Amino acid sequence: MRWMWIDRIVQLVPRERLVAIKNISLAEEHLHDHFAATDDLPAMPIMPACFIIEGMAQTAGILVGHAEGFREKVILAKVSKAELTEDAVPGFTLRYTATMEHFDAMGASTRGVVELLDPGGTTSARQIGAIDLMFSHIDQNMAGTQFPEHNFVFSESFRTLLRMSGVTDQGV
Amino acid sequence: MTRDEIFSKIQAVLVDALAVDDDEVQMNAILTKDLGAESIDFLDIVFKLEQAFAIKIAQGELFPEGVSQDPEYVKDGLVTPKGLAAMKVRMPHANFTALEQDPQVRKVAEIFTVEVLVRFVEAKLAAK
């Protein structure tokens, strides 16, 4: 299983905003444990909140990484705020919108909105959360720690996502 | 801007960045020991201070960089007199009294109190 929590980048305004979507599928193995049936209750597959936060982290992390041509090793350093008001279930689509709040050599902070979209068209799209994050450019860390030279953050899977979404230096 | 106004804005920044209550943010509160700040929070604090006061803070200007890596500044886990002198020049806003009495490198972060942030911002605003 690849650790990709977004499926497609639908908009990228360099250094400003990135919008990505993730389709929630019953084919995701972990959903059958979250939550499995008990003696009293039927199974209830719900997307874990931590993976929604990871989806936003990947959305915002790509926005931050793209700003410097993916030369910096951008890692999530702090979840400043994560509020979710509704469950996200299979058959629905999550839309993450990350906007750049602050960016410099040391790192960046982003603000984000999570929306739930209904491909079945029975309910309207609505905001279900807000997630604000801080990223560090770990090669510029204050302690002077050295990291491997190759960029282990933006792996082959991310490169595939960028290519399939049509992302260029100018965004998409 | 008066010192009280500066303190008030810094209080709001620290409440936001460190998830502490207003009343925990006293002038003599140490950012790490009393308010639970970690290294990533220092970066967050710099970002938020820049925004709150419309100032630009260069890398290493408010919080020191590379102190523990320099063999002239740190030896056997203690900050050397040369290290102390260098830090005083780079950070005139900080309070070195406690560190001078017990110069352990792991206590360097304790020079940063809320009052130090207030003095730093006052100096930056005066220089604008």
C-alpha cells in the first residue's frame, strides 16, 4: 500500500494555493477495522481523522515544496489546528484547499479547509473541517543537524501524482 | 506602541502558538520551561511576531543558531566564556543571568522569557 492520501491535484497557484481531492473507497483495507462490527453494532467504515490531517499535510506540503522546485526537504512539523465537524465515509470525496500563510528559508505555515463532496449528488458540498499546519525545511534547521543529500520527502509516488495531475513549474 | 500594548500582542501570539492560557504568559515566564515551547514553536513564534508587528526577523536574529555545534562556544556540555560573549553580542535582548551562573548548554533555551520577546520587539519597532 502506498502512503498517498490525495488522488489528484486540481489547482495549484504557485506559492499561494493548492487544491487536491481524495476519493474515499471501500477498497481501503483499514476502513474495515475503522470500525469493524461488534456484538451490538454493525460495521461503520469511517475515514480516520488522522488520515484527513495527513491528506491536508500532503496537499499543503506539495504547495510548500513546489515553491522551491522540490529542492527543500519539507516535513510536517506542527499541527497548529485541526478541527473536523463531520465524518467522511466511503463513496464521498474530500477536497483539501491549502493556502500559504507564511514562507521563508526556515519553513512555512499554511491554513487549510476540508470539504466533503458528494459524487452521488444527493447532498451538497460542505465544509467539514479546518486544518492549519507548520512545515520545516529540515536542511535549514536551527540545531545544524545534517540530513542525507537526496530528497527523501518527495518520493516516486509524489512525482507520479504531480505528473498525472499535470503540475508544472507554473502550477496547474 | 507602549510596552503594555506590545506585551498584550505578544501574549496573544504565545497563547496561539503554545496553546497556553493568558494568565500563564507572565513577563518572567520562560518559553521552554514554563510555557512548554519546543524548537518548532520558536519558528512559529517568529512567524507570528513578524505578522503581528509588521517587522522582518532574520534567521537567527531572535533565537540563536548553531550554538551547540561550534566547538569554541560549547565544551563538555558547558557554554564557554567565548560562547557566552558571542551570544550576548548576537542577542542583546536576552537575559543571561541564570545561564552565567549555570552555563550548561541544555539551559541555553532558558534565556528566553516573555520579557526578552518584549524587549526584542521594542528594539525592532524603535529601529523602524
